[in-house]
Amino acid sequence: MRFILKIAYDGTAYAGWQRQKNAVSVQQVLEEAVERALGKNVRVTASGRTDAGVHAAGQVCHFDSNSLTIPPERLPDCLNKYLPCDVRAVAGASGGDGFDSNRSAKRKTYVYSVYESSREMPLKQRYAVRVEKLPDLSALREFASLMVGEHDFKAFCASGSSVKTTVRTVYEIRFEEGISFGSRDLKIYVTGNGFLYNMVRTIVGELFDLANGRRTAKSLLTAFENGERGLLGKTMPAKGLTLLEVDYGDALRFDVE
Amino acid sequence: MRFILKIAYDGTAYAGWQRQKNAVSVQQVLEEAVERALGKNVRVTASGRTDAGVHAAGQVCHFDSNSLTIPPERLPDCLNKYLPCDVRAVAGASGGDGFDSNRSAKRKTYVYSVYESSREMPLKQRYAVRVEKLPDLSALREFASLMVGEHDFKAFCASGSSVKTTVRTVYEIRFEEGISFGSRDLKIYVTGNGFLYNMVRTIVGELFDLANGRRTAKSLLTAFENGERGLLGKTMPAKGLTLLEVDYGDALRFDVE
């Protein structure tokens, strides 16, 4: 039987999702919790890796066990006893072999958080990135519209990754302004059918550079055409990025969360 | 000369503002930073103590030195080099002896943060408190209106504190709903001319109990009349509370933050 989990984590202390030799990963603490809670040595597969320092509010993962009798909806409470408090199982479900948390994913939404301040703010610096000045929102929206749709995002991809195709569809880039703890916030929601390594962080960095006039729409279009990473701005820091939701359409429905 | 600082801190790791014998306080790390940065052994006085675990986005404090030649607006960068990253000086100013960060304060605003979830959320649990279900907002507003104004808040005060009077004026209690990282948030802003020990946390706990029907407006009015702490609900946890702003009217103006 395939057990499916929705999990949330504060990525600050982790070397990302994937198991590493010399650093603690989210995958490792999750597999260890399954072993301690259920006595099963399993391999847990996620919807996708998250990088070192990246957070998740709705990562989805699965593992297989044919000898486990626990009802899937009771899994979270069971595992949370053995998980560190910065990693939490928030919902459980079961699925047939046809369901794969990676391959069955239809859409993913990430949120990138920034705040405006001349100095680092202790209450914001953990999950958001400081900028001296938030760019103009209408400019951000205009440039974002150039990125929405099906494009070859090769230029937005960190080198060294091996994927069959670098064509992805971005369904939506949405901006949300706010004020918290006395300073301005901006959250950038990016939804797509899949993302290349570092793609969301490069999208956000490029949007800021475009809106701040450091590059032009023309250079962006050239980057789409010839796929050169050097034509785009810097990759934004990991700590501002959170995997918000993975959508499987009708293939996955969690009970009460 | 009197040097005035606006400071922000993540209170998680601290035993509150005030110096303690066997625990690290915000006052201690600030006084140590002044000594290391400026070579002066000073006593730093704040607008008021914050409790263990309580955060601040706009605490104000001052210290005196007649031999210091640094321009006050340069103090924050100077001190931040010697402060841990969960305590930051965000603005500096100077004032005459007439200004006292405690006695000159006209209004203070605290914000209390909660979120709705059946389980602890790693990305929220540091600065907000989980509730199973957010109470009805119109009920909260109705009961809050009974607390606004000048009252004897003796029943809202933790025992053991010694103050001349327990009469305080609450100017405003404001509610702000939102959604972040996939779940509902509620922020409760409380502004008053001053607050007793644990008063904001007791106000919030009592508002929730009233809105959830655990107590009635009548018992609240009785608590105002006879000052018995036992008539009110529990004190909410420290980690949800942040000192947002201290207002000194025209007596204090910070330059660029």
C-alpha cells in the first residue's frame, strides 16, 4: 500500500529535502521518524526536492509498505511524536501504485517573501528576504506577464542539472502586498506545471531587476530565446522561498487537515 | 547626553527585557554591545519590560553618556556589529534629560498573533499561537468594545506586581484577518496608555473565551468591578505577543530608519 503525507517544514536547519552524506536533510528525519514510529525502514519520495534552506507549507511525499495496518489519516500524529518540531506531518492519505507524489503532480505553487527595510528585522529575517526598496508593483506585474505561459526556461535554471526538457508552463505569478510588524511585505506566488532547479528564485530576482530598470524586456526575451543564464539577474536567497502547495487534481484528496 | 534607540528582537531565546542572574536578557546583550562597541559601561532603560519570550518590533530604550561623540543616527550600525542577529538596533536619536523612554511614553501598541490549524505549523509557531478554530470576528469586536476606554484592569494583571494604580486606558483593539502559508491568521492590535504585567495576553485570552461563549459580558463587567483575576480566562502564551510601537508624540522623532 502507498502512504501519502502532506508535510510542512522550516528549512532553516536542513540541507534541503534530499538525503546527504554529511548534513541533515528533511528526507532523513522523515525516514527516521517512520522507522521509529512504525518499525519500518522505508524510502520516502517527495513531489520534488527543495533546496537547502527552502521551506515548505505543503510538500507531498509517499512511501510504500504492505505490512502496515495504521489508517493513513492517523499517520501524522503518529509520526509527529518522532519528528523535530520544525518538520510536521499535517495530513495523511493512501493511494494506489498509480499515484506518485512526483510524477502525478499537476501544478505546484511556491511563494517568495520579501520585506522592505533599511536593516534586517529579527521577526522577518527567518522566512523573508530584505530589500532596500520594494519595486513598483505595476512594473512587476507587467514583466511577470512576459514570463507567464509555456517557455523554455533554460536560462532560469542553475547549471549542472540534467533534465530532459527545460520547457515549463508558468500558469500564474501573483503579487500580494501587506504590512506586518511595522514594515512593508511583498509575497510573490508562482504557480506552474513544474520548476527547474533554482527557477523560482531566478524568476523573482529577474523580476526585481527588470522592475528596477537594471535590465529590459528585450534582454528577457533574448534569454528565453537563447537560454543563456548570464543574461538574467541573481538567484534570490533560499530562505525567502516556501513550497506552498502541490496540486494533484482528483488523484489525491486529503481528509481533514 | 541621552542616547535613544529603537530596537527590535526575536524574544524566543531571551528571558525577557530585564537583566536576570541566571538567564540571558535583551537588556544584557544590549548593554554588552554598548560596552564592546563604544567602550562605555552604561545602564540601558526601556519603555517597559517585556516578558520572557515576548518579541519587539519597536521597543524604545535610552542610556546616558557625556563623553560619547558618535552621532546618534550612527549608533544602530555601530551596535549591530556586536549584537546577536535576533536583536537589532533599527534607529537612533538623542534627547535631553527631560526625555525618558519609560515615563515619556504616551501610547504603546502590542500585536498578538494567532493562526487556525489542527496542528502546529513550523512556519508560524515561532511568532504566533495555534488555535483550533478562530472565533467569530463580529463577536470579538463586540466584546473588545467593552474593554476599550478607561477601566481598572486589576483583574487582567498577574499577581505579584506592584504598581500605584491598576487603572489604564485602552484606546483601541483592532483585528486583522489574513491568510499566509495556507492557513488563516488573526492579528489583534491593542493600543493603550500603558499596560499592566500580562495585561495584553489576558485581554486576548479573555476575548477568545468570551467570543467562544465560555464566559459572558456580565462576568467581564464584574471582573472590572471587583478586580478578581479568577473571573477571567487564561493568559495567552508569550510567543504570540510583539511590542509593535511606542509613541512619544512630539517628544521623540527618529530620523530615517
